[in-house]
Amino acid sequence: MAKSGGSALKRLKSTLKEAKVIGHGSRSSMSKKQKRKGKPKDDKNDTKDKLEFLKNQINPFELRVTKTKHNVLGRKVKGIQGRPGLKRQIGIEKRKQTLLVEMESRNKVGGLIDRRFGENDPTLSLEEKMLERFAREKKQRHSKSSLFNLEDDDLTHYGQSLTLIDDFDEPDLSLNEEVDTGIIDHDTVDKGHFGGFEEDEQNNDESEHKKKSKTEVMKEVIAKSKMHKYERQLVQEEDERVCNELDNDLDEIRNLISLPKSGVVPLPTQEAAFRNKSVSNGSASKKDISDKDDAYDRHVRELALDRRTRPTDRIKSEEEIALEEREKLERLEIARKRRMEGLDPESDDDSVKRKKQKRTSMADDPDYDHISDDDDNNHYNLAYTFPCPTTLAEFLKILQDVEDEEVHVVVHRIRVLHHIKLSVENRVKLEKFFPVLMDYVLHRVQENPVPILLINKLVGHIFDLVQQVPESATDYFVSKIVTMENNLTKRLFSSGLKKSKSMFPTISEFILLRILSQVFPTSDFHHPVVTPAQLLMAQYLAQCPLSNGLDLVSGLLLCNLMHECQVLSKRIIPEALNFLFIALVYLAPQGTFNSMESIPGIFPLSSKFVPTLQIKDTIFVDDANPLDFSQFSSVMNGNGNINVFDNDLFRLSALMATLHLVENFAKMYNCTPASSELFEPASKIIDTYPLDKFSSTIKIKIASIRETLERLQKFSKKSRKPLELQHHRPIPLPTYIPKFQENFSIDKHYDTDREQAKLNKLKAQYKKERKGAIRELRKDSKCIAHHNIRKVKEKDTLYKKRINSIMGILESEQGEKKAYEKAKKYGKI
Amino acid sequence: MKDKCNLADRNDTKFSTLLESLENKSPDVIYDAMYALYRAFVPLLSMGELQKPKKIVDQNAAVMCLRDSYIHYVNKLCLFLNHEEPGLQVPSLNILLDLLKIESIYLTTSSGAYYFSNNHFYRIVEGLIDNENFNEHLQTEFIDKYWNKYDDLRFYFLKNAAKIINLATNSGKPKDRSGPISKKKRTNERLDDNKLNNLMENTFSILENLRSMPTDASEIKDFWIGHPTPEIVNKQTSGNNEEEFKDISDEDGGHDMNDKKSHTKSQDKIPPILQLSSHRRVFSDCWLALLKLPMKQESYKKILLIMHKKIIPHMLQPTMLMDYLTESYNAGGAISLLALNGLFTLIHEHNLDYPDFYKKLYNLFDRNLMHVKYRSRFFRLVDLFLSSTHLPVQLVASFIKRMSRLSLTSPPHGIVILIPLIYNLIRRHPSCMVLIHRPYEIKSRTEDGGHINNISEDPYVFDEPDPMNSNAIASSLWELKTLQNHYLPNVATLAKIFQDKFNKPSYNLEDFLDHTYATLFEAETSKKPKKTPALAFEKPNFVFPVCENINNTEQIDAEYQELRNANIMKGWEIFRF
């Protein structure tokens, strides 16, 4: 459009010329003749339009162009050209319309808000708005009529239905008439209204009436209506009278009904009370009223204070209890299985539920303890309350005069008295009581003979206590086994000093390990108490030297304990098997093994062979007895002769026990793929036994165990297959070729991780929005500032103007005054 | 001269009383007498009064007398080294070494050449190592204060000790060969055994604590008796000078001089005491002499333990140890394991060729291997030996299978060594992958090859001594599958790595070597459980089941009762409570 070069003025001129606003071809340059002739349409508006058009044309000064680098042809890039001025203008305008309006109306309350339908909806035309409004109004009316339909209800006034009272007593508007009679009387309608005139031949006698003139008829009608009105008034008065009578009588009747009969006052409704008060103010004395009021108030108060009975659980039937019990056990069993596999027992869907129920599962239930209450009644001579002991000495003092059979009752009573649910401090008390009870048991088992019946009774209580205070119980057990481990390690390192003393655990340590395995689940994959305990037992079996029969029994006891711990989870304990095989070697009849090399298997075997355990000759022993625990414990507790473990009878028992345990382990590990490797040594050792050293019964027993082992091995060998552990997708070879993207575009995101990409996108969006918001807020504040300044300036100019005018007046007055004085002075006036 | 004579005369009686009091039973008296004599002899010694006189003159009779009492005194002190009371042993050692210093300094200054009074020191060494009461005090005193500090003392000690031991062993042998052994001889023998044992133990306990063996000639710079600087050495011009100075109580005094002479010929400038090679030579000699002695199992193990670090590097010719190590390696058991380290050093650094090394190594994997103390040391080496990728697959497979078999009877800390080792081996030798993954096709192919007839029997032969013939490659590692169900969760988890993808980096075996029951136990108990531990939900009725004999029941119920008891006793049948 405009030529480049030249001053702005020149360019303007040329532009205007081109647009034919000025110069040749412009209206002003035309002669009048031309104007009239040639272009009659060209009038003033035309020029205006032209100027407007020019104004709207893009001014290069208003354009802002971003220079693009590496421009690609044919690609459209947004935002290269911008019109900041225009944009700003638009923004300012918009703010003026919204922000400034809001600011102006700030702190201003009131005003009219047009809430009519569609007032703010520009999409609706006026007609539509009106139509809709009408429809709404209709609807509103309609719905209102149904809700608050006054006509249906019998509203009364002075006991008379409002419908009966006619405000408009004009006869033609009366509603009192029968519907079919209408306002005009029947005859008139029949005869004077539509079609009435056609029936004259039927009613001949009435034809005379027909002859009445119109005026007569009208008079008759008026007279009749007047009569009706009068009658109506009479009826109404009569009704009124009856109504009043009835009202007066009603109070008496009501009094009769509401009179109290047997002291218990049926609760009067509020209305009735109110009415009572209003009606009987004359007759009843004031005292009476106050009495009644009191009764009422009392009643209300009672009602307010009376606690509502809550709905209770109904008493469960036996089946339901059993079912619940079963479900609980099933749930616990599932949790146990999950733990056995090393999974989190509560990661199921219903974990929250389970968690909630788990805590309330057993001993937290206060009723739970009372189940075993039945044998409580036999111990009359016992006290019923005991303090909760905090030390073993205190507890022993309490139990001073108590028989062993009654100790568990004492413990029970202590537990009931200090049940965890009864008081908050009881938890602390029980946390102290638990170690005391454990220490008591461990203290008692050092006696001779070991009071097994007593501890059998107490273990249930220990179990319950552990359920109640699991954390402190865990700490107790862990600290105990840590001490045991430290002792063992210490003794092992100083083994040269005390050779005679057995390294195996003492009786109390045995009992501790046993109780530990009863109160904690032994099948868990990992358990903070059981796992170290197992490790400790294995260490005993692996590292304690096996030098005499006592050690052997200790080891067998430990093996049995460990076997029982693994009944469910069937985990492999190499140490136990090693111990049993070593025992088999040690117990082998004399002359079975001539050299170390001839001993089968790969279990560890120290070169120091202990000949004391060799079976010499047991052909005379018919059958083997089980190992005697009381004998063992008395020797362990230092009260027995160790020689009881030094005869063939004992050795045979030990051998049979060992074989039995081996068989048990073999059955347990039957499923594991290497079970034949595990138990091959055992059957080989038994094979080498010279069976003629045993009596026939023993021979048969050994043979049957051997056969079992053989059978299990055969079975396991048959069922096992070569390992196929690596059924994964093959591991891809690492590639070093750079990865290229076909049709790569810089605008696309090639993030392989969808989630990450999503997140990044969201982040970018957030950033953008934030920036935008900040920018907008800045602009807002700028706009507000401008506005404020402008206002202040306006105010200032206004003020200045006013002051100026005032000053002007004052100056002129002053001037006039001076002029006057001057004139006076010079005597002009 | 006269003065001195008089002085000697005067002191003569005092010396004799003091010397007599050395015979006293009370250690306090001995102690005091010892120091009194020490103070008396020191000035005389530093003036050279007690030296063997050149010419025998009458006036010197007193001097001779003094000299005799001095010799007596020294002998006595050497005996005191053998005393039961450490309070006497330690001061006598100090006094003896001080005397050595004074004497040597006098001789050095008077001759103008470096002189170490070795005859004197020889007796001290003898007193030390041929000693029944060689206790800790004496040992630490000698080692920390003198032996590890002063290069000359160490040098001469090694030299003398080797000599003493060699003498002892040589003297013992001819006796053995001589005809029928009389009772007296037998007691002699026992005495000899005792002596050899003492020599062995004492020398070893000193050698074991050697920390200052020089590795470079420049490190030889600390001397108990002044520095034999080259200037002094240069002054040694003729043999005459040397011969002038004879030791006191000299029988074979020239020994040291002769040595020196021979050295001065070859290396004119540097005396042997300043040469690294001579230090090494005496070191080797001493050790070789020591190793010839009969020794206890414990000392044997200790020697093998320090062999590769403390002995071989300082030997002049480490190959001299070859026979010793080979024999130890063949001994079997823990000795073999320990010998492996020294042997490896010889193979690795000194070009020893050892045939059938891997076969022998394979046979070291015996039933007790995982249970002995030195397993971590052994496995460190095994890891090294098996790190080669050029080993035949059969060999590696045999090792893997054998380890896996052993893991079945191992304690947990043994298993955690074996599993990463096996994992690393399989990673390094992917053809061993069939041991843990043998899909059907591969199996049938091997069956065609005639390797396996029936997979139900493990094709691996454990007792086969040759790893190349054990047929392990046809087997599978069922043992590891079994261990996935080990009672210790750590072990079980570790065993499960064979089921995962084989894309983990190799394990660093060092992380697994030094576990014991104690460390594993501590790891289990030291971490505090985050949540309440799970509890059992079956309430126990008893700790140990007690068989109740119900008397009032009829005989008909006997069967029922038995059944009931069996039920109660389930799992505890082998005991009667």
C-alpha cells in the first residue's frame, strides 16, 4: 500500500491519495457538475468509510515479527507475527469491562439483580424469553395450587367453613346454590334459556305463564333471589348459634376425656395443654394449672434426658459362633500361608478389614478369658485378688503358700484382675508381668524333677499374654536368645578350658525355645523371633561337640523341636540332618566302620571319633524304650548320674530315636528334588550295620525304617526331572546401533514411558498456566494502577479548577476592592 | 696397669660375694646382685679391661681373675633368661644386650672397624630360643624393644638361630641311626625332642612377629651398635687388625671375622650387614632350618597361614619352599587348604609348575570343607583359580556340581559362599547353563549321545576323583532347588537367584566370605521389626506332652487310650515325659 521511504507525513499523503480521499478523484476535487452528474452515490459516507478502512489496515509499526531461524517452507509456525498494540488494547478494553467494573462496585452493597428467567442469556430472543417466563409462571401456579390448595381444606372462621361464608352476597355470584340449580332458578333456565321456548305444546297449562312480560319475569327473578338471600341469612345465623353452643360444650366433653384416671397422666399434647389453659382459666384454680404444667415439663425433660436404648447385637446362635470361629481360623490360616511364602499377609484387597479384625481376634476379647473359668470354683482356699507382680521375687512371694496345681489359677486370676481392657495401666502391668511369668517358668524347670504338668498348665497363659502384649513379649524372647547365642559363642571360643561341660542348651533354654516355637508361628518365611531362634538351634546342632550320651539326647531333642517347627513349611535344615547322620555313625555297632573313608555321605565328620557311643552288643535287649526325659532333665539340672547314658540299653533307645527322627525328616522332605541326595547317607549307614548285633524285634524295626527310606528315595528319584529354571524370554543381546526414529518430528514427544510422558505433559501445562496467570495478574495490577492514577489526576484537575475559579472570584473581588479604595483615596468617590 | 691390678684385687672378693649371691633363691637378691655387678663391670668393659689379653703376664693374673668372674656373670645371665621369673628374665636380657653394645662399641673404636660381638650374642640367642620358660614378657621385650627395631640384632639373630637349630637337628640324627637305643639314650632323645620343640616354638614365636624385614637396602639403617658407615669400613685395611681383637671367652671367635673377610673380598665397600641380599639369606636360612624341625599341628597351620605374606616375599630363593609346600598340599584336610595359598604364590610369581593342579583342587572339596575355619581364605583362592574362562566345561561343571552337593550339608554361612560362586561360574561359562536349565530338546540330544539313560539317577559321580570324568555336565543342580526352601530366609532368597534372569552382574564374593553363625544371627536380631510380629493362633495345651495313664478306665478302653496317647504324643514319640 504505502511506498517505502519518505516521511510519515508524505506517506500518509500518498496513501490518502491512493485511496482517493484527497487529490485527483476525490470528492473535493470533483466539480459540482461532476458531483451531480457522474457519481451521485458518492456522498459523505463514502469518504468516512474509506478512512475507516484505512485505519483498519495493518500499520507496519504495529506489527511485531519474530525472525525465524532455519525456516522450512510450507510449515506454518504460530506466533511469528503479532500485533502487540492491538492485543494490549483488547486486553485493556476487556479489563475495563470486567475488572474495573468489579473494582468500582467493590465495597458497594445492594442494587438490583435481575433474576428473571433468561435475562442474562443472550442466546434467547425476547419472544422466547417471554414465552418461557409465562410457562414457568403457569407451572408455578399450578404446583402451588396442588400443594397449598386452600379450597380442599376446610378453613373455618368462627367454626364455620370459609366456603360456607360468602363474601359476595350477590345472587349471581353465590356459591351456595346447588351446582345443577345454577344461579338463576330452574324454571327460568328451563323456560327462558336456550331451547326452552320450543317445548310449548307439551306444557299447555304453563303456556299462561309464558304470557308474562319481560319486566314481570325480571321482577320475579329479583324477588326470588331476595327471598333466597334472606333464607340463607337465616340458615347461617342458625348455624352460627349451633356452632357457638357446640364450642362451649366441647370443653366439658374434653375435660371428661382427658381427666386422669390412675395418677398416670397421659401426656397431653401441646395443643391440648394450650387449649386447657386458655379454656379453663376461669374454672380451674391457678395451682392446678401449675401442677399440670410441672407434670408436662417434667415429662418433656424426662424425654429429653432419657437415653435411647441402642440396638444390640442379637445373641448369636451356636452355629453362628462356630461359623465365625471357623471363618476367623480360615482367615488366620490364609495369612499364615502368605507369610510362609514370604509375602505380606495384609496386601490383599480386604487387608484393612483383616487388620481391624486381627487385633480383636483372640485375647483382646474380654470374654475370651472366661471360657476357661470353669475350674476356678474348686479352689476355695485361694485368695481372689492378687497384685500384679513386677519382679520374680514378688511373684515367688505370692506363690509362697500356693500348691503347684493352683499356680495356674493364681496366674489366671492375676490376668483377669489386670485385664488389658479394664484399665490403661494394665497394659504396662501385664508387660511387666509377662517376663516375670516366663522367668518363673524358666526358674521352675531347673528343679528336679521338672514340673512338666505345671508348665503345661501355664503355657496357655503365656500364650494369651503374648497375644495381649506382643511387642514386649517379642523383646523378651529376642533378648533371651541373644544372650543364649552370646553364651554359646563365648563357650565355643574357650572350648579348651571347660571340656567336660556340655555346650548344648540347658533345660530352661530348651523350654524357652519350645515355648517360643509355640507362641510364634514357625512356618513364616521370615519372623523376627523364630528365624534367629532357628538359626541358634541349628548352631547348637552344628557346633556343639557330641561327646557323650547327654549331648546326644540334647541334640535329638533339638532335632525333634526343629522338626516340629517345620511340619507345615517343610524347610530344609541341613544341620539337623547332619547331626542325625553323625549320631547314626557314632551309634553304629562296634566294628561297623573301620576307617573314616568307609563312612558314606558328605556330612561333616571330625576325625576325633567318639567310641563311647558305639553300641557294643544289644542282642539281649528285646525292645527299645523311648528316651526318658525326666532322666535327661535330672542329669542336665545336675542331680543325676551321667552314667545312665552310658549303657547299651540307652544307646539302643537313642539309635531307635535317631532312626525315627530320620524317618520323620525323610517323610517331611519327600517332595524336595534333592531328597534322595539328602537321605542317601542314612540308608547307606543302616546298610552297613551288622544286624546280627540286634535282637529280632529291633532288626525288624530297623529294616522297616530302611525300607521306608529306600521307598521314599526311589519315589523322589522317579518323580524328579532335570531342572528348567530359566523359562524366561531370552535375554536380548545388547545392541550398540544408535536408535533412529522414523519421521522424527521435534514437536512430538518420544517418551517410551507413558506415565512419565503424561506427567511431563501435565507439568509443562502447569508451568504454562502458571506463567499465564502471573502475566494476567501483572496486567491486572497495571490496569488498576493506571485507573487509579487517572482518577487521582481527574480529581486533581477538578480540584484545581475549583480552586482557580474560587481564586478568580476572590481576585476579582480583591481587585474591585482595591479599585474602590484607590478611587476613594484619590477622592473619586 | 698396677692400679688396675690393685683395683682388681680389691674388688675380687666383692665380685665373688656378689657372684655367690646370684645363686641365691630369692629373685630380689638376684636382681640386686645382677645390677650391682652390671654397674661394676660396665666401666671396666668400656675401657677394654675385660678383653682377652694379648700376652700372658703374671700381673695379669688379677685381670684374668676379673675376666673369669665376668664370664661367669655372663653365663649366669644367660641362664637367667631361662628363669621362671619374668622379673629376672627381662632385666637379664636388657643387661646382656647392654653389655653386648658396650663391648662391641669398645671393640669397634679400638679397632677402628665395625665389629659386632657375635659370640656374646650367640649365647644370648641360644639362651632365648633354647628356653623352656620363654614367656610373653620376655618375648615382647625382646621383639618390640630390640628385634624389630635394630637391623643388626635381627641379622645376627637369624644367623645364630639358624646355626643353633641346624646344630640341634644334626646332633639328633646320628643318634637315631646308632644301634640299639639304651635307656639313657632314650631319655636323651626325649630331652632332644623337648629341646627341638622349644627351639621350634620359641623361634617361630619370634619369627612370626617379624615386622621390620627390609624390602630395600635403604631401609637398613637402625643399628643397636653404631652404624657401620663406609668410612669405618674403609679403615679396615688389613686382616691383622682384625685378628688383634679377639672376643672374650673366645673359642671360635674368628667366625665372624672370617665371614667378614670373605665378604670384604667380593664387595669391598659394603659390609654384609648393609646388604639386602645377606639379610634375605639369613632369613631364608633361618626359616629353612626351622621348617626342618618337627612341629605341632597348630604351628604348622600358623606357618602356612603367614607363608605367602610374610615368608615368601623375603626369601632369597622362594623355590626352596616348593617341596615343603607340595608335601603340605598333599597332606589333606586343613593343611592342604592352607598350603594352597603359598603354593599359589609360588606358581603365580615364581614359575612353579604344578601338574594336576585342578584335580587336586577338586579333591579338596571334601565333606569337611564348608565347616573348617579357613574356608573363606580357601574360597578367595578358588574364586581366583576358577575365574579363567579357558577352563574346560566338564571341569567347571564338576566344580559346580560338587559345590552344590556340598551345599546340602553346609551351614548357612557356607551356603552363602557357594551360591554366589556357582552363580558367577555359570555366568562365566554359559555352557554350564544346562545344569540349571535343561529343556526337553537338550535332554533328548544328550540321550542320543548316550550320556544319560535314566535321568532319575543322578549322572554325577561324587566319588570320582577326576573332575573330567565325573559326568557332572549331564546332571542338574537339584540341591540348589532344594535350598530354595532353606530355613534361613536369606539363604532361601539367595538360592532363588537361579530362577531369575541371568542378567545380574557377577557377585562380589568378598561380601559373602566372612559370615559365621554369629554374624548371621546378629543380622537377624539387630534390625528392629517395623510392625508387631505375627503370632500363633493355635493355643498350645502343653509344653511337652505327658502321657496320662488313666487308671479308672476299663481294659476295653486300652486301645482307645493308646490311640489317644499316640495322638497327644504326635511328633514327640521318641521321648517319654
